[in-house]
Amino acid sequence: MNRLQQLVEEGELSYTYSPEGIDLLDAAGVEVPTKEIFVLLTDTKTLVSKVSRMVTGDPYNHVSLMLSDNFDDGIYTFSLGNGINGIKGGFMVEDRANLKGSRYSMYRMAVTQAVYDKIKARVTDYVNGVEKTSYNHLGLFNAIFKKNIFKSEDDQTSICSEFVVEVLKFSGVELFAKRFSSSVRPYELIKSKLLKFHKRGVIKP
């Protein structure tokens, strides 16, 4: 855990800073988080989501990553029906239209400019190489049973929660230091102290 993460865990950093606070943090060698990214949990009403909810009992069984809290700015995830790769699914840029009517709960995380840029670059890589990605069908069992039963070293093959955890990890943010990312259920992300509740509701057209 780096110093920034330690300060967040200890509750020493907030999302707003006075000029004096910024000066003090700068003097201490701590880069101030000036950007935010967002984690979106949804109940999509799809067959997979309904089955997952029956098995897990979780209110939300799908998760996406956002670079702003605007539903029209890009919602990034992995999905069975990404509209490009057929039945193998893969990376998907969701939008308001295909999520309309879904209940959601959104969480935010303060990050530095450097971390934000890494996340954005990583997401862009997936956007440009979407045809190379696929949905990790066996990874569903990992998440359901919270164990790394089916191992995979291919970062182009993923489930939604694994994607979010891995992109953040790649960018320097460790949500679950002692867990395999493929064993993390979407709803478990709210347990991370790095994520703060932002808003909830129903996604409207």
C-alpha cells in the first residue's frame, strides 16, 4: 500500500482540499487527488443478472467503470452481449439506452491525475481492441463461489467485476490486495474503503 492509499484508508484525505491543505500535502510529498472516477453497480434485468441474483442474493450483479458521473460519457465493462463479438461477448461501452430502466448505485473514488490518465489509457486500449476481447464464462463460477477455481492469465478475457478491479490495479489502485480479481463479485466492490457512495436511482432514457 502506498502512502496515498494509507492516508485514504485512515480517513486523512477527503475529496475537497483547502489551498492550505494542498500546500501541506505537497510539502509532505503526497500527490493530491484532483480527479474522480466512478464505479457503477446495476441491476440490469438480463437473464445472467437474474440468475446471479438468485444464486448470490446480491441486489446488484453487474458493474461498470466510468470516467465521469454522466451516463452519456461512456460506461465501460465486460458483457456477454457486447454487440460485436457474438456469443463470446467481451469488452463493451454501455450507454443510457441499453441500461435504461436499470436500478443503479454509483460510487466515486478520488485519484491523482497520473492514475486517472492510466485508467483512461487502459480503457482506450480496450475500446481500440474490442474484437480481441471475450467474456470469461468460467469466471462467473469464480465470482459466485468467491474462489479462483478457473485460472486465466489472459487480460483480454474477463467478467465485469474482474475488469474493474484489474483496470484499477493496473493503474496503481489496489481494491482487494488479498483476493484474486476473478473471485470478486460486483456488489463486493462497495466494501472497499477507497470507494465512497455518490448516488443511486433508476437510469432513465
